Amino acid sequence: MNSRGQESGPFELLVAVIMMGFVIIVGYQAIQAVSDQDCVQQSDKMLEEFKTTLELVASSNQNKKLALDLPSCSPKKDQLLVLKFEQDPSRCAKQCATARSACILLYFDNQKFSRIKCINIKPQTVFNTDSSSCVYRDGYGLYDLFNEDSILEGNWFFKNITPASRSDSPVICAFRQCSGSTC
């Protein structure tokens, strides 16, 4: 009887090791799923803040600051944030949930997922890069958000300079605080 118990010991140990390995793998997958969901939520929050800021500036004479922080769940160099003028009515209808012939969309892409947000501003919106009409303090650079390869994180300042005669097409100055030698 004693020898039989010694024979089953290694088998029981092997079963225990296999079960522990399975528990570790399932636990790791659960942690990764929670981490991925947290990343999606961070991204959605960042996009919503950017969207809301542009909508407020374009619809009023308010100036707004925005601290744009890309999510830290994937390498920042591999993340892309782009504002695009879209002329495909079906794409605009899908993203904006209303029929439109043109719209402005905010695209976010990283290694794990992509998101698109409709910015509810007039498609005729202009991001002015004329430094004589877009005046701001030192330490900020002027950007045309439609012509950026990727909108960089950092401290932004948006200023509506729409003349009264052009109320149908907002003119916005987008400034980003310089960091180091890049401006």
C-alpha cells in the first residue's frame, strides 16, 4: 500500500503543475483584457476632450486651452492622431449619425485599436497659420491641424479669430507649446 502512494505522488504533482500553469495563463489574459479596456477608455476620454474643445472654440468666441495626453498603453511614437476633412457622405453619415455631404473627423490609431470621432464644426473651418493674424505669446508654435501628419501631445491653445463677415466658416488659430527646440 505504501509503494502505491509513492507511485501516484509524481503524477499528482504533474497534474498540480499543469493546473497552476493553466491558472496563470487565464489570469494573465484577464489582466491583459482589463488593461486593454483601460487603454480604450483613456483614448475615448482624450478624443472627447479634443472634440469638445474644438467644438466650443468654433461655435463661440471662446479661447480654450487643452492639455493633450496620448494614452500611455502603447508607445507614443506608434500612436497617430489626425484631423481630416471628409467629403464622403456615407462615411460622414456613419461617423456623425446624420446625413452630411462633408464633415470633419478625428482619427486615432495605435497598435491595438482605432477610433474615429465626428467633430461637429462646419466643414468650411479654417486653421489659420498666418502669424500676423494669429498672435500669441512666445513659446508657442502655430499649426494647421488639417495638414499635420499627426497631432502631437502637449499643451494646446485654440483661439477663434473669425471675422464678423465670415461667420459661415470659422477661422481658428491652433497653438502648441514648444518643447525644447521643436516648435
